[in-house]
Amino acid sequence: MKLFEVLPSELRHLQINATHKWSMPGIHCTWCGNVWANTGLSYPCLDISDQGFSDEPYRSRKPVDPDRFTFLKNQIVPLLPKSSLLLPGAQFGHLTGNVYGTGCYDFEWVNSWTLLANSNIIGEIKEFGVKLPLAADTELFHKSGQFGMLLEFQLEAIALLDVSEQLNITKPCDICDYHAMVRPRHLTVQNGSIPDYVDLFKASNLTTLILAKERFRNAILRLGYKGIDFQEVQIGG
């Protein structure tokens, strides 16, 4: 088995300025003093508009203390798939915003960690036996009207990068779990952490990193889809 990092290609038709409807607040930790939030973790299929609690705290971007964060987190955890990662800054709900430009490639990007796919290609990819994650509608608007052809994959953060040789990781805070980490120069994914039920996912300890199995890459190359590139990463023991 081979594994690849999924990257935006230089081919871009669109500029997309968008974010998800809701997010977990950041944390202002009273113990370690850090104010922080994660980047790259989103659950676009999760709708909290009718769950019996106010969604207002999830619209505010103001950091909260660890106790308040735990309370807000406990309201969301039961709504997500079992063992889902839910960190400060995690976003959920449909992607909403504006689209600029003309045309549309098979894949478009909001940023390097938010991958969108043209809805017309999903069926063709699956015909190659690819196990795709869930995909959510987007609420994007163009000057010509609603731009509804793009879907966002709900990419689970599940694979684990090997950072045993990385020296610039701080010890996690005992209260909020904050720890500084930079992207390793050489990416190695632990073999035992690679899921068998999906071919497109993220790394749990670097949630801006999108990973794909060889089956997904081969399907995209054979179909000639544009807007996406691949770079092989190492698989460790």
C-alpha cells in the first residue's frame, strides 16, 4: 500500500472566501496561559440548529476557559461519530461564503486543508472502488447566484504521524492539552493508524494534512480530474 499527501494544484478557477456555520471556541487556559485553537478540523455534515441547546456559543470566536470549553464540547460529542476528534477551533455545519471567478475544476480549495469536489464526479470515483468519506452540501454564492455544485468531504482526523524524531514538541498542558508542534520535514504515517474503511482522511496530530490511499490517487489520475496533486509520504511500522 502507498499513501499520498493531497495538495492543491496550481490550476485554480475559483477563489473561495468561506467558513463553516459554527465552531468550537478557542481556549484561554488559566493554567498554562496559552490562548489557542486548532486549524484544519471540520465536520460539515453536523447540523446543530435543532439540538435543544443554543447555538450562540458556537458562533462566537471568543476564547473561553477550559471548564467552559468542556461544557460546550460535551454538548457536541454525542452528535459526532464515535471517537471523533473535537479540538478548540473545530468547525461544523455547511461551508458558507462567496465564490469569485469563472468555471470550476473537478476539485477546488478554500485553503490547503479544505477540499471541495464537484458533485458530478463523486459517482465516477466510486466506480473505481474508492471508499469516499461523507460529503456535505455547501452554501456558496457567486455574483450570478447560488453556487451549489461543490461538496465538502468530511475528512476524519484519524491517521497518526510519527514524530518520535521531532525535537520541537512541547509537553502537553495538563489542563488544556496545548502543545506546540511544527510540521515534520519528512512525513511518516504509522501503519497501524491508517483506516481500512475510507481512502481519504486527515492526520490526527496534524489536522491540516490530507492523506489519500493509492486507490484514490489512481482513480483521480485515470479519470484525468484537475485541481488536485499528490506527493507520496512514508509509511512506518
